[in-house]
Amino acid sequence: MPAKHFVNDPTHLVASSLRSLSITNPAVAIDTENKIVYARRRSSQSKVSIISGGGSGHEPAFGGFVGAGLLAASVAGTIFASPSSKQVLAAIEGVDCSQGVLVTVMNYTGDVLNFGVAVEKAKARNPKMRVEMLVVGDDVGVPRSRAGKVGRRGIAGTVLVHKITGALAAAGFGLDEINRVGSLVSRNMVSIGVSLDRVHVPGRALGDASDRTLGAEEVELGMGIHNEPGSGRRSGREAELPALVDEMLRQLLDADDKERGFLETRADKMVLLVNNLGALSALEFGAIVTEVADQLRKTYTIVPARVYAGTYMTSLGGPGFSVSLLNVVDTSLDTDILQLLDAPSEAVGWATAVKGETWDTEENAEVNGSSAPPQLEGAESSNVSCDIEATIRRLRAGLNAVIAAEPEVTRYDSIVGDGDCGTTLRRGAEGILKLLSTSPTDDVVTLLSMIASKVETTMDGTSGALYAIFMNALTQDFKLRSGPAAIADVEFWSLTLRNASAALAKYTPAKVGDRTLIDALEPFVKTLSSTGRLQDAASAAVAGAAKTREMRASLGRAVYVGEESEWRGKIPDPGAWGLGKFFEGLALSAE
């Protein structure tokens, strides 16, 4: 894989790429601090706002689809990582909310959790605001038996959902109708990708597990857009274009395939989208589009009603392509799917030209980050009696244990994940330690509130969202139970930890045995409640984390990554292991 880049600093790369959107399209503005792209409002008529986003590296998605007739805003994370809930909340409250907001997100755990946190916080801040979240999954590359509780990943077909829902919003339809049709489109859409090789992420050292290249004669069928391995490798004649397209179309259209038959019926009309993952030349890509169209016509008697071919959702500079097919189903409205796809829009990522008069806009293209909504968290004191010195001492010990374990956690996650779990935990731990040094407090509720805020600003991805939900719920429960007679003893902590765990369960289906951080968290909470001993609870958490070595992943990116035989019995879940180390540090400081 090519490992040379013109821009090697990933932070500068993402920021500069976002700024380019305001340079090429005067109809959008950039909130640089929160990595948000906004469509400028040029009409006094309020309409439903569509918001989407995800990790950077998929350009032109998602920022390139911001504009009239498409998205009202998009939010960007770091490369291949979900944006934080704080960023998403800023986007939700930065658009026109008067007619409601539809938040559209691809089905990846980190995205679902972080966007979910933001949706719930937005509704809590303004109970009159209507916000709905639509999760799109269209990838058939991972069979049902491996997808587990996660379901289908979202890939390039998501762009069609954006275009159709954006057109509905522009036409003045209501939030409920737009959400319903968006869900209908997602259910009637299938996609699959293939790549000649993986890609190198700028700023990442060579040699990561995710950088493992394919053989000279191999291709990866069903590869995900975050460098995840697919359903299998092909070589020889099976890796030649006609055979590859034949297998891809069979996986998309074979209704008898119980593992991948997501289209129960085939509509009379279908839409075809062929997507360049980033590195294919226009010459080669044209040949691919021809092969796909020819096989659809000859083998399946399908002549698509619309064909979209181009670069819509990339995997950085991935040398591959994906194919998406959409049933043209009845919307039960006075406009159909083809009309919605044909509707005018003004976004550089969609294959339409920006109107000439748009270039006359002379407004400043930058949005000051300080104009984003103020943070919810405040330093609220309470009446909870707590040995704050002992609490902070134990907290420091646990955080230092997490930092010490970072290389180990990173090594584990490089094998079974995307390699960022250890660094995410370390960033959070270092941020909280700095907070403890610079913002001292003698109130436990203030301490928890500040930690919750720090987690949201320093930790991204799946881990960040899970810890943010848990810490916000823990803080809220402390506030509800505060009072002159409240004492933060073991019984008090046990109850609040149980309630925070219950709140977390609303946003993730993970249970003990699913190979997640829950395998360390739940034993800790239950043991602390039953024995009242921190040392016993920590031991239970460490034992729970160790047991994940033998578990099959049901959630998270490990569902899609690698062969189980490579790590089963050897590698624990990185998130559970890191959390176990934290609890172990807490307990050692209490001895």
C-alpha cells in the first residue's frame, strides 16, 4: 500500500479538507473547532434539517453533501473515528430546529452511540425540540451469522438515503414522513465493496495490524470502509473483474441466500450506484461501471432506472469500488423515489453543478467555534458527604494504571480492532489527571460533573461514547440523591453505579459474554454491591476481562475483524482489559 502522503499530520489534514468545502462552495460555512459543515440558510421558510456525519477519510461524504436539497449540516470525527457527542450536539443546535431534525448515521457502534448521546442531550436541553435518529445499514459483505447483534454496516448506499431525505425536507415534508421514507429506503437497499488492498492512514506508524497488505494476486471481497477485512479473499480467476462482479451481484440479489438475502423482493425498477473508494482511475472505473451494468442486464434482466457512478464515499485512497442497488418502492407520498433523486440540490459531493448566483455570496465562510452551544455541564455543588481526598487519591491511582497499560491495550486492539482503544483510554486518563491538578474541588458531584465533561472532550469513538453516557448518568444519580443526610459510602456508590449501568444499557445491547467492557464493568458493580469490598470488586472485574479471551465478539469492530482463530484464547477484549486495569489501580490504592 502507498504510505507516502502530501499531508502527514492527520489533525491538519482533516481541518484543511473541511475548509476546502467553503472554498469550492460559498453556500456552506465551517465551524472549525467542532469540525462541522453548515449549509447557509437562504430562505425564510423553515424546513426539517437533515444532519449526518462520521469519521473523516470518506470524503466527499459527509461534508460534500451539505447544501440546499441535501444535508443541513455534517459532523466530522478524526480519521475513521466517530465524532464526539459534543460535536454532534453543536450541529443539532446549530441548524434550524423549528420543524425538527433528522440525524442520519451509518451503523457503526461508535457513531450510533455518540450521535445517540447528542440526540438525547438535545431533547433534554429543549423538550420542545423534535429530533429523530435514523441508522442506515446496507452492507451485505458481512453475513448475518457474523454480524451478530450489530447488523449491517453502513457504506456508500447511505448517500442515496441522504439525497432522498434531503429532497423531501426541501419539498416541505414533515419529520415523521421523512424518517419513515428514509427507513424504507434503507431496508430496500443493498451494497457490497471490493478492494485490491488496504490503505495507510496518515500519521499512523507502519506495521499496524490494520496495515496488513494483501498478496500480489489477492483482492478483498466485502472490505469495510475503515480498512476492516471483508468476507474473504479471492485470487486467480476469481479475482478478475467479471468473476468478482458476478459474485458481488449474487450476494446482492440472491433472495435465497439466508446469510445475505436482505432484499426479499425485487422491485420493477432499481437504482444503481457504483462508488469509487478513492484510488481508481477514471479509465478503470469506467470499465467497472460497464461490467456491472452489462451483467445486471444479461444475468438479471435489470436495466437500472437511474445510474450514479463516481466518488461518493471513499476509504481514503482505497483501490476498490462498491456496488449499491435500491428498490424503487412506493413512498405513499405524492412524489416517488426517482423524482426525489432527480430533485435539484447544491452540494459539491453530488454530481450537480453549483448555481452561478451562489458565487455572489460575500459572507464570511468561517463560523467561530465559540458560537457553538454552551456546554451543559456546570460546577454544581451538592450536599453529599464524601471523603474527597481518598476518592481523588484512588482515582489518580486508577488513571495512572490505565496510562501504564496503554501499550498493552493498544497491542491487543491492533489485532482485534482498529488500534485506537489504548490511546483513547490514555487521552481520557491524562485529561482527567490534568483536571484534578488544575481544577481542585471538595465536592463529589462537582468532581463527577467535570470528569463527565472531560471524557466527552478527550475521548472519541465507541469507548468515549460509552464512558460519557456512564459518567453523565452517574453524575445525574448523585444529584438526585444529594441532600443533607446523603453520605457517599459503599452502599451509596453501589446504588449509583447500578443505576448508571442501567442507563448505559439503554444505548448498547452489550451484556456479559459479548466481549465488551461490560464484561469488566458488570462484575465490578455486582461484587461491590454484594460484598462492599473494593478489592473484591476489582478482582471480579479483572477476572471478567480475562474471560473475554475465550469469548466470541458480538458487538464492536471485532465482529468484523480478522479470523477468530488468530486471537481466540489469547487476546482479551481491549476495552474490558483497560477498564479492569483501572479498577485494579483503584483497589491497590485503598489497601
